[in-house]
Amino acid sequence: MQYYHGMAMFNHSNIALPKKIDKWLRWLIVTPDMHRIHHSVLPDETNSNFGFNLSLWDRLFGTYKAQPIMGHQAMKIGLDQFRDPKYLTLPWLLVLPFF
């Protein structure tokens, strides 16, 4: 079970792997840059890179996307309804799952 937690932390981290290492790793496992695309606000990108551990599944089912359309730096992530600064506070983030 700890392996899955470790992979979730790795996939959702803000680690910038060297491009050559990321390119090779993503043939087997889901890297942070690969999974980040799934959190894009663009439907075509949101509906991609579902894999949690192995990138094989996205390649097999045609949902693999190598890079976001606007690049990682310009890509918008998250939900539009929570972009208001009042929702970006610790108290709000703690109660958000109950709404």
C-alpha cells in the first residue's frame, strides 16, 4: 500500500526531471510532467494521461498525450470555479471536500 502512496506523491509532485530521463521513464511509469497534463482545464488534455503507475494503459487505450498544447508553464490547471482568491486559503481548502 505504501508503494501506491509513494507513486501518488511522485505523480503529483512538482519535480522537474531532466528531459532525457523523463522521456525514458514515461515509457514505463507515469512521470509528474506526464500526469500534470491530466489536470489541465482543456477537455482534450483533461481526458488524457489517466494512468496512475504504468503509462502502458494510456498508450494502449489511446489516451496518452506527450505534452500540453500551451506547454507546462502556460498550461492552466484546476477548476475554474475555485480560482477566486477566497478559495485559496487553508481554511477553505480544508472544508472543500465537504461541499
